[in-house]
Amino acid sequence: MYNNYQAFLQKELDQIKEAGLYKNERILVGPQGAEIKISTGQTVLNFCANNYLGLSNNKVLIDAAKKALDSHGYGMSSVRFICGTSDIHKTLEKKIAEFFGTDDTILYAACFDANGGVFEPLFGEEDAIISDSLNHASIIDGVRLCKAVRYRYENADMADLEKQLQLAQAQRFRVIVTDGVFSMDGNVAPLDKIVVLAEKYNALIMVDESHSAGVVGKTGRGVTEEFNCRGKVDIFTGTLGKAFGGAIGGFTTGRQEIIDMLRQRSRPYLFSNSIPPAVAAAGIAMVDMMNTTSELQDKLHSNVKYFGEKMQKAGFDCKPTQSAIIAVMLYDAKLSQEFASKLLEEGIYVIGFYFPVVAKGKARIRVQLSAAHEVEHLDKCLAAFTKVGKELGVIK
Ligand SMILES: *Cc1c(COP(=O)(O)O)cnc(C)c1O
């Protein structure tokens, strides 16, 4: 039987390769950081990690994880509701709720699971989900698992959102769902305006803070800090896999009854293992750090400003950003790939994105900044961009 199937798969794989869409993975042979070693022997500057606060290899987090390995062991061998809940899990849930100003938190193995398990238990076929067109794949999948009526509005387009909200008056309950930061452009969801529309049309709000938590807002509290509307969002989802340490784990945090219901009915929570105690303990250390100082946010914000201004001055066409993501627009798909590989030769690791990841004719290089970057790292990256940009005729 496998022979036929193998031939079928091989043909599909060949087609992916022919279309130039085959993903090859680079192999790191050391910790994640501003400088990374790859298996080719090259050391490069990393500008494509979600390591926004530089915590992926942070000593305080590593020490907290090591201590928990000694005190609480390696694994929980259980889902939460059987015997997979430790004091560390409960403490982390409480700390995340305090961080976002919410009532309670529920942990998942990943934010993919948080989004996969948030809609189906909360909304039924009488209800409406109104989702931004650029929302993350895990939100799209989560919505698919739910019977609610679906509405979609153009990215951050408030006139379109209003239109969809009017249509959704036909349903019982409505929830507006948006990413906090959209990962391809670096723009922030206009939460101040979303709050106004939600009040006018009687809708709940859910924000996925995966790219915004720890990053957006003066102290990294995310989009509600940026727009001064804490307390107005009913549901947040987020990840421990980006700014918050970069390991693994996700969460939903929000109103008490919502979290209570998810603990009873959310399938990825009920039928998937607890995160390891070491990861939860490092998460606690991370929140404690954020509560003591916003030094890392300050450094990240100043890096973004420095890099963005110098790129603009060099003549690059960068999308306006309110996050740690800077999209350097090149428009042409082939050019974006050539540009990225030339940058790698210069020791700068970035990724070029093109259709279908972004719209046709909107190819770009995405630069992700980090508090782990020093000014000399940024200067090296800027010099490489300028050199390659001139070589390829992108700038004069
Ligand atoms: C990265 C990301 C996720 C997935 O997070 P994991 O914890 O890695 O599963 C979900 N939503 C958004 C918006 C993301 O950017």
C-alpha cells in the first residue's frame, strides 16, 4: 500500500519544491540569542527570532527552571484536572492575570492550543465571531472548530468591522477577535477604536497578545497599555514562547467565568499534558522581572527607534511599526530571497517573505529586533542592509 501513497507524497513534495515554497531549516548549535552559531560553522547576528526581550538564554530564568527541576521534578505525567496541577502552575496563572489586569488565567501547552480551545466551549451556533483577516493561523483553526457564525473584516479596517458588527446583530452574542500585533507588518490592532465599536454594538473583545505581550506599551503590558484601555478586553490569549522566555507554553487570561468555563470544557486543556514545572517556574521568574523593571522594554523600544530611523535615512521603504517588527518592503519575491541570502553572507540572519505568506507583489524582509541586540549589532545589520541594498539597486 505504501508504494502508491509514497509516490503521491513525493509528487506533492516535488511540486512544493518547484514552486520555491519548500522550507529548509537552519540548524543552531548553541543557545538562541543576538549572535547564533549554525551548523555550517558560521556565527551570524540573529534578526529573525521572537526573542524580543532577549530572555531565551537569560540566567535568572535558567536558574529558576533548574531549581524547579530539583524541587518539582521533570514532568507532570498528567493533564491538569487529574494530577497535573502544581503550586507552581497556580502561581504562574495568578501572576499572568496580574500582569494583564485580568481575573484569572488558564495555561496550555502552547498558544496554538489556547486559540484552538477558546471558541468552541464559549460560543455556539447562535453566536458570532468577527475576526480580523490577518489573524494568526491558530485563531482561524480555533474558529473552524466552533459552530458560531463567522464574520471577517479587512485588517484593522474599522469601517469594515462596523459593517460586520451590524450584520452580526442577528446573533445572540458577538466577539471581536484580533491579534495585538500583526506579525508580517508589525502594526498594532487599533484597540481604542475597537473598544468604542464593541460598546456601540454590544460585543466582547478577544486579543491574541503573542507578539505584543512584553513588547507593546511602555512597560510591555501589551495593547491595553498602549491604548490606555485596561479592563476593556474580555479575553486575552498569549504565549510563553516569544518575548516571555521563548520556551513553550500558552495561556488564556480574562474574566473569571470565562476562564472557569474553559477549565471545564476546553479540549486542548482537558486532553493534553501540563507544561513542565521548570517552564512554569521560569515563567514566574519572568513576570517577577517585568514587575521589578521595564529596562528590557526600554532597550527594545530604543533599538526599534534607532534601527527604523537609520533604515529610513538609508532610503529603505519600511512599514510604520508600533512593535518590534520592521517590514522592509522589496515587493518582488525573487529579490526578497536574493536580498536575504546576500545578507546571510554578510553575517545577518533575516527571512524574506513573499506570496502566499504575504499578499502578491508585497514581498519583504522582516526584521525582528530584540533587547539582546547591542548598538554595534544594529550598526552591523544596517551596514549590511546598505551594502546589499546598493548592490541590488534597492537604494542609491
Ligand atoms: C506565535 C503565535 C501563536 C502560537 O504560539 P505558540 O505558543 O508558539 O503556539 C499564536 N498566535 C499568534 C498571534 C502568534 O504570533
